[in-house]
Amino acid sequence: MPKLKTRRGAAKRFRLTGRGKVRRQKMGKSHILTKKTRKRKRRLRKSALGSPADVRNIKRMIKGR
């Protein structure tokens, strides 16, 4: 079997923590920011963990296996 390539779109969106959890950015921080409150934009800065239902597939896409 040849080596599988990493899915570049997933590699740009997700990272693994030291313990193997999937880290992602929250959505909604790229545009249309004027109507969002300061508090909301501040909360969107922080990263979040990937959903347990998706973690297996995300790891497979990132590692290329």
C-alpha cells in the first residue's frame, strides 16, 4: 500500500494537542464583525476541542493514514 496524503484542508483547520485531542478554532470570526458584540468576539478568539463524534475521522485526515 502506498502512503496516504494528508488532507491539506483539514491540516490547516485542526491541530492535535499533546495528549492527542483535536483542537479547532471557533467559527464566525472572519467577517461581519460589526454587528457582533465585543464580548462575543472575545469568546471567539479562544480555541475549542473537536466533537468526539468527528475526532476519529479528523485524526485520519490529518495524519494521512
